[in-house]
Amino acid sequence: DTGVSQDPRHKITKRGQNVTFRCDPISEHNRLYWYRQTLGQGPEFLTYFQNEAQLEKSRLLSDRFSAERPKGSFSTLEIQRTEQGDSAMYLCASSPVDRTTNYGYTFGSGTRLTVV
Amino acid sequence: AQRVTQPEKLLSVFKGAPVELKCNYSYSGSPELFWYVQYSRQRLQLLLRHISRESIKGFTADLNKGETSFHLKKPFAQEEDSAMYYCALSKPGSQKLVFGQGTRLTINP
């Protein structure tokens, strides 16, 4: 297990097209997170899963965004009808489960999306 | 709502000098606080958590509830400390992190 993997590393798409990103977390980690990072900003929370259940979604996640984690392992993030404002780095992270504290995450390298 | 402010976008110090990266937060309760670091061409990684009260790579951070701050400090900067540093906060029991905008630290030889 080499950590959190994201695919693709880079994606250039035309406005209006749909894109899908994949994240493979560390195998022992039950929790999986998606964040978005734009230039000059820190990462912003989008959503997170515990196993296959999507437990929280940000208001940033418009109707055009959908995330799944069907078997509690890898996750996909789909953006429909992309807009130029969707251009960003999309980060995936995972963490072990702990009821009382936040251990912090292990991040992937990210998928950089450019909408032209 | 929780908020994290890192007032310095850029910070430049000479090798061997002390470093302090500022982080202020707004949250009415007792948050969990973190520092993340991103070295050039590497992924974002956890540097330290306040709950662990640890020192990593010579860095320490003390939670000051009165000033709602969690500044990151190192007594003697090294060139390999040059990186982007992010302060982050989560509510107790929450897994969601709120990040600051980050501070780019440059250590000059």
C-alpha cells in the first residue's frame, strides 16, 4: 500500500463536459474525504464517507457534483457540465476511524482540473 | 462557524534564525488543531496535532485558548523547512477540517 492514490493527475476538459476522478484510500482507513483547493487558498471540504455511507456534504457541492464510494473502498467524484470556476486541485484523503478524536488525514497527490 | 486565519501569506527568514508561523482561529468551543505542510512537488502531509503535544522536525505549536492561537515555532530554521504551511481546525468529534489560506515559508541560506 503506497498511500492514497488519485487518478488522473491532470485533466483538461472543455466547458460543459462531464469529468470523473478516482481515489483509492489507504486500505485500513474507513474514512475518505474530498477537498478542493484553488490557487492561493487552503483546501476546502467537499464531502466525506465512512465506509460506503456519505456522512457530510458541503454547500460547495452543488447539484453538478456527486461522489460515491460504492463498496467502501475506492471513491469517485463526478462533475457534470463543468464550468471554468470548477478549475481547481481536487484532493482526496483518508483516515482511520476513531470516535473521540481526529487523527488527521493522509492526502493523495490530487487531480488538477482545468476547464477551458 | 469555524474560521482559521493565517495572517502572513509569505514569510522569509535566514537559516539558523527562529521561525514563527501565526495561526488564529475562531471557534467557541475546544477545537482540535493541526499543522499541515506541503514541500515542493510533494503531497500535503500532517506535521503535528495539538492533542499529541509533540515536536516534529523541531517544530512545536502551543494552543493558546485565551488568544485563540496555535502558532508554529522552530528555534533554528533549516533550508529544508522551506514549504507551504497550513493550519487547520476541527470541532471535537468531527472529521471535517477547516484550513487557513496557508503561509509560504522560505529559508534563505
